[in-house]
Amino acid sequence: MVDIVDTENKAAAPAEAAPRRPMPRWAITLISICVMLGLWEIFGRQVNPVFGSYPSAIAVASWELLISGDLGTAMVQSLQPFLLGYFLAIVFGVPMGLIIGRFRWAEAAFGIYVTAGYAMPLVALVPLLVLWLGLGFAVKAAVIFLMCIFPIAINTWLGVKVVPKTLIEVGHAFVAPNSVILRRIVLPATLPYIMAGVKLSVGRGVVAMVIAEFFTAISGLGGIIINSANNFDTARMFVPIIVLMVLATLLNALVGRIERWVAPWQVEIASRD
């Protein structure tokens, strides 16, 4: 009889010691958003509508902009130069960072310009870009390109510098040319840094898009912000701001998905609880 009781106790012990399942990330994020919106709604109603707004009023303004078609038109006008400038920044920024990080002569010759370009006050150059490219699509794409390329290039450059020397020595041992070492060894090892730079450039690209629309032809989402602010319509002004925040968040999530697809080993190495 004692043996049966001991056996039952031993079988029940692992079940009692089983760890509790952690709350899913999406649930934590959803709770955080709901709490933030609730507090904003409560305290936002206490503020003069000229100086602030609250979620329900912003939702009404969003619906009005959506029904009128102004929001859709503005998003198309903003996304076209953003996507072009962002894409070109990736196309040119990644090879630039790989070359500067891999070859000592390139780092000595061009590294200083990339570092200086990252710290450059781009807003001060917008009037000059307007003189060169006009007020239309080209200048907006150029501003976004210049704001996005340097974070991508610097992160790629840093990633190349931390590639283990033993991996490159293996390539030399197999008499691989520099182009093969760069493509087959350095590039895969640098992918996490490249994707981090691409994520960082999303936020800078969104900021550049709004700056370009403020200083050039007033159109797109930036145009709605300017016109609403001039009319003291705070709720309407918040609509494109929130749209831009959501857009940046979705683009970051998309880049994260792409990173897991192109560098699945990184997820296994850098697993988090």
C-alpha cells in the first residue's frame, strides 16, 4: 500500500513542477495598446480641442477622410516616393557598407563621408535639393534616399567588421577570390546587421517623407498635417500621424519576417524567453 502511494506522489510531482506558459507577446501588446488608448481617451477629453484630441474624435476624423477619399489619395502620394527612395537606399547602401567594411582602402577613402553623411542635418539641404530637382516627386524620393542610405551602410559596415576572421581564413585556404568570400562568407554573416540597418532606416524614411512634403509641394500625408494644423483641426491632424506610426510599425514587422526567411539560423542563435 505504501509503495502505491509513493508511486502516485512521484507521478504527481512532475505535473506540479511543470512551468506555467508565458503570456503570448501579441496579448501583452494588445493589453498595452488598450490601456494606452483608454488613458488617452480619459485625459484627452479634459484638454482644449485646439491643443489636443482623443481616440474617439480621431476615429471620427479618420472615417471622414476615408469616406471623402482624401486619406487614400494622400497615402498614394506619400508612399510612391517613399518606396522608391527606400528601395534605392537598400540597393546602394548594402554594397557600399560591404565594400567599405571589407577593404581597408575603401574604409580609409570613403568611410569618413558615410559617417559625416549620417550626422548631416539633411533638413538644411532640402532647399538646395529643391533648386536642383524642383518641387515634385524627384526631390521627395531624393530626401528619403539620403535619410535612409547612411544607417543601412553604417550597419552593414559594422557587420562586416565583426565577421570572425577564421571564416575569412577558411575562404583563403580554399583559394577563393575576394568576390566569392564577400558573397558567400561575409554577406551571410552580416545579414543580421543589414536587417537592423534596414529597420532603422524605416523610421528615418518616414520622417524624411514628411519633411519633404512640408518643404516642397504640400501634398500627401504631410499636406493633411499642415492644412489641418492651419485650420486648428487637431483631430484631423492626428490622423496622418497615426497612419505614419502604423505604417512604420508594419514595415518593421515585414522586415523582421524577411529576416527570419533569409537568415533563419539567427533566430535559433538569438532565441529569447
